[in-house]
Amino acid sequence: MRHISANSFLFTLESVNGPSGTCSTRLTTGLWLATDSGGLHIFNALDENGLSAKRED
């Protein structure tokens, strides 16, 4: 294996009916396992896990 990369995004909640304020956190949505001959992308596909040999941008 050459390297492992993680896909993530910033998830933010904002209060609309109570005290004002926001809460943010990073969510990991997938892993890219790179090899010399390609790789494997394992990702969140809503109610199941997804697999792909295509690298995410």
C-alpha cells in the first residue's frame, strides 16, 4: 500500500428557534487506499457503504 487519504467536509448546525449560535465538526465520508496499481475508495453511500476504484477529486 502506498498511502491512505480521507474525504471529509465541514458539517455545521445553526440554531433557528433558540439561543443563537452554531456548532461545527468535520465528518469523514470516505477513505482512499492507494496502491501501486490503482486503489480502492470506500465511502458513505447513505444507508450502505460504497466501493469504487475511481479516485475522488
